[in-house]
Amino acid sequence: MKRIALVASCTLLILAGASAYAGDIAGRIEGDKSVVWLEGAFPKPAAPKGIAISQRGIRFSPEFAVIVVGTPVEMPNDDNVAHNVYSLSSVKRFNLGVYAKGESRTVLFDQPGVVGLRCWLHERMTGVIVVVPNRFYSIGQNGAYRIVNVPAGTYKVVGLKAGEEKIIKTITVPSTGTATADF
């Protein structure tokens, strides 16, 4: 019995140690509204926390957001006028109907991709939600990005700059250190 317990304990330690091996991915990506994410086989995480994108000053706030698949997005109207938020994106089509100040609607984003937001009543109101497949992503800042604690392995790394097509590269992440992919 002690031998079984010892073998089980050693196995758990080996598995725990193996999962601790992780590297980073870093690189350059231009554009204010850019994002980089990984595609590959990752364990399914707990349900992501929701975010809010409000309507304020006849604008979406924020106008650009990145979320993980399965994230609910609350869309409160914090404006003094009514709004009708909708999307015709193939990733997530919806129309929340007209709602007044103080009211809110929520949409669950269950597919990865880019979702354009609009207001039926205010043509100039536009926003973008990038729905990524997992927690391994980074929003570009000052021309650079970094994704940390990525399990060692080979993945597709996807770069997206606002208004442009996705760029896909294959990268091998070491068990320690940093792999580089520039876009």
C-alpha cells in the first residue's frame, strides 16, 4: 500500500513539474488596435469573467476590446439618448433592440473571430470586439506584444492589426526563455 502511495505521489510531482515548464512569446506588431493570440490544444479554462462595453457620448466605450470565447459582454446604455446595438458579423449576429439610458443588454460570444459593433440609430458609432480562442493573447502596445507562461510546444501564432487580414505563423515555445515572432 505504501508503495502505491509513493508511486502516485511521484507521478503527481512529475506531472506538476512538467506543467510548470513554460516560455514566453514576444515580438513587434504595429498599430493601435492590434492583437496576437495562439491557436492550439490548450486545457479548457474556467468560464471567463464578463466585461462591459457601454454607450456613452454617442460612442462605444471601449471602442476596441479583446475577449476569450465564452465571455459575456454587458452593453449598458450610459448615454442620454436611446441606442440600438447590433452586429452583422458572421461570428456573432445580434440586434439588441432600442433601449434607453439606464438599461442594459448582454451578449455571450461563443465563437472566435472579429465582431463589428454598430448602433442602428447613430451611424458614426462603431466598435470592434476580437474574440480569441483562449487566454494566450496579448494586445499590442507601443509596437510590441508579449504572451507569458505558454506551455512548451509548437503553436500557430496569429497577429491581427485593425482593418487588415490575419497573419499566421508557426512558432515553437521553449520550456524556458522567449520565442520571437514579429508581424
